[in-house]
Amino acid sequence: MTFRHGWEGYWFEAEAHDNLGICRILFFASLCLFYWREDFSAWGDVSLAFWFPVTLFKRLGLLPFSVPVLAAMAILAVSRCGAAWSLDRLIARARGKSKPDPSGEYRWPVRAVWLILSPVSFAAGVSKLRHGGRAWSCPTTCRSCSCSTPTRSRTKTQPRAGACGWPGFRSSASFWLSGRS
């Protein structure tokens, strides 16, 4: 297998439309849950000096940390997300139209969103390992973070599994993009 064949297969191999529709639903649902109770009124009082270094952000009124999210939104906006899990698909089904055939048009947007959002997860995992050191990943710290609510299980194996697995999982997020699915 040549590099070009592998590259094209990774990005454009024919895939059903369901994966892209579910990706869109999960992305925007998590975005809504994350910002549901956020109060953005404080950003109105931020000094103009904050916006000066990046002219594009100043003109568009964007926050620099929102670039990966906006890039993912742009990718999903230009992709064919409406072919699955949408009102358009329900209307097409009611009119008797068949499902779209598998296509590379449903694969590349999911891979591009993975590519854009994986450095965020990678940076978070590396930061926790770098600043927290071994103390961050000890079972006691993990137990206090993961078992703080009464609804969660308070077993002894849960914190150890989380302490060993979570930092490594977050740090390796960029590397499992190369795997085939």
C-alpha cells in the first residue's frame, strides 16, 4: 500500500452517512451542555488591549480559545451532515426518497473534526501530567475527583483504573487518529 492510497483511504473511503450525523449531534449537544449556564456578559467589559494582538479576532469578536470549536463548526457546516439524523432526512424519508449511498463525503468531515479537536485533548492530558506529576495520578486524588458525588460508585478499583488510564488516554488522543476504523 502506498502512502497516497493510505491517505486517500483514511480521508475519503466510502462510509455510511450515519456516522457524520451522530458526530454532528454529539458535537453540538456537548457544546450546548458546556455553555448552557455560561454568562458571557463579563466579556463586554474586557479592555480593547486584549483583542489587539489578533486582528482577525478583534474584527470578528471571537475569543482565541474558541478557534478549534469554530473550525469544527465550519467543517460541519460545509459537510453533508443533513443527510442523516436531521429534519431534512425525516422529510426526505416521508417523501419516499431512499437513503444516500455510502460516500467519502460522509467520512472526511468526521476525520477533520477529530484532527482539529485532538490537540485540545492532548494538551489537557500533557498539562495534567506535567503540572500535577505523580501526585495528580495517584488513586487518592483520582478518588476525590471521580467519586465526589453520592450517585457514583465508591469502589477501590475505579480510582486506580482512572488514575492509570485517563492521563495516558488524553495524552495519546492524537496518536489513535492514525488507526483504522
